[in-house]
Amino acid sequence: MITGIQKFDLRQESGVLRTSIAVALLVAFFGIVFGLLARSYSILFDGFYSLIDVGVGLLSLVVANLITAHAVSGTLSKKLRERFSMGFWHLEPMVIVLNGTLLIGASIYAFFNAVSSLLDGGHDFAFGWAIVYAAITFVACVGIAVVERRANRRLRSELLRLDVQSWVMSAAITAALLVAFVFAYCISGTAWAWMTPYVDPAVLALVCLIVAPLPIPSVRRALDDVLMITPADLKDHVDAVARAFVEKHGLVTYRAYTARIGRSKDVEVTFIVAPEAPARTMKAWDALRDEFAAAIGADDPHLWLVVVFTSDLEWAE
């Protein structure tokens, strides 16, 4: 039975995600409440931005648990194993695409709202509430980003890497808000006081312009996985191992097909054997498969490897 402390174990991917979700939920609630108290659109955007993180974080947690259960722990139910016999790796890039798309869409929507507010003459907001919110939230965002990044040095999870990026983005947003709110507070009651109504929408527009492009690299990489575009580094590694294997065992040639889907690596290799080659026992063929698998790195629980031997090239094309 998993205790409350174990659920937030930072040595496990699911524990890190649960911790991130809990903090994001607090930040989202904090942002929405203080946004209403301060009458600040930029704080409200920050709160709803965190709320998106909570929703996608929950989805990421479900996917991470499914992948681990299928690939490592073996605790997945029989029904799910039958329905998803190829595993759940394909869900990971889908979640990343969804996350990035939502963040980009929210940033674009908020940007146009900010521009509209600027054209309407801006609006007044409560500096005190705004500064308190920005200071506390900035510390929280930086803290959880550092904790997650350290944990991911060992876990090497794409979901966690994207989540760290999201927290860094949130910290950048909050830092910009803090600077803007302090600036507005300093110029209030001076000859520059006419600028204060424009501070909130102006900083929101600036933050959105900075934040919107940040998820694009992760979304592009995830789309490559969804479309099963062959990664060059994986293909080069498989080709190098297969060529050496062909030369060592006197085979004719080979055909290799590779793809990366989330954290999984799909590798299918067909070796062409000369028709006049001497017969081997099944045990001998299996020994060759084991040798090739060891050279590829079959100890990776997320590697899907298929090795075939045939004398008919058509089976490999």
C-alpha cells in the first residue's frame, strides 16, 4: 500500500509529477484569488496558466503510470494489456503536443486581451496585493523548478523536462509581473502616474510575446514522434551495430526500421541469410538474436526490438 509520503517520492517520476501538480494547484488558486483582489488581468492569466498546468499534469501522471506499469512493473490489468498490446508510449508525445498547444493558445488569447485593454486606456489595480502575490509565487516557481530539474537528472523523463520548462516559464512570467508592479508602485503619485493604468496590460502583452514561442521546440519534437519520423541518431546507432553484425557472422545484408515514440525506441531489423548457408538450430538463431540485442542495448525497458532472419529479401522490404 502506497502511503501519502511515498506518493510524493521525488525518486520516482510519478512522485515528482504529483508534487508538481500539488504546487501548481496552490499557485493557480493563489493567482485567481489575488488576481481578483488586485483587479489584475496579468495575475489572473498567471493563475489560469497554472491551472492549465494542473490539468495537463494530471494527464501526464496517468500516462507515466500506464507506461511504467506496462514496461516495468507488470501491474497492468489483463484487459488493458489486451487492448493496448503495443504499450502506451504513443500517449506521451500526444500529451506533450496537447500541453504545448494549450500554453501557446492561452498566451495568444491573453496577448490580444492585453492589446485591447491598452487601446481602451488600461485599468487601475491594487499594487500591494499584486506585489505580495508576485513575490511569493516567484519563490514557489523557482523552488519547484529546481527540485524537478535535480530529480530529472536521474529519471531523464521527457514529461518532467517539459514540466520543468513550464515552471521556468511561470517563474519568468512572475518575475516580469513583480518588476512591473514595483515600477507601478514607485511612479504612483509622481508626474509619471499617468502610466500606471497601462502597466498591467503592457506587462501581460510582453510576457505573452515571450512565453508563446517557448513550447514550440517540444511540440515539434513530439510531433516527430507522433508522425514516427526516424531519429537520425537512433538510425545511425542501429545501422552501425547491424553492419558489424553482418560482417561478423557472414550474412548477406540487412534492413533496419526505427522510430522513437515518446520514451520508447522501436527497432525492427531483418537480416538476410544466404540460401546456401548451413542450417542452424532454433537455439542457435536465438543466441544470435540475444547477441544483437545486447549490442543494441536491450536492457532498456522502453526498447521494442524485433530481430528476424530470412533468405528472402522481399520479407525485409
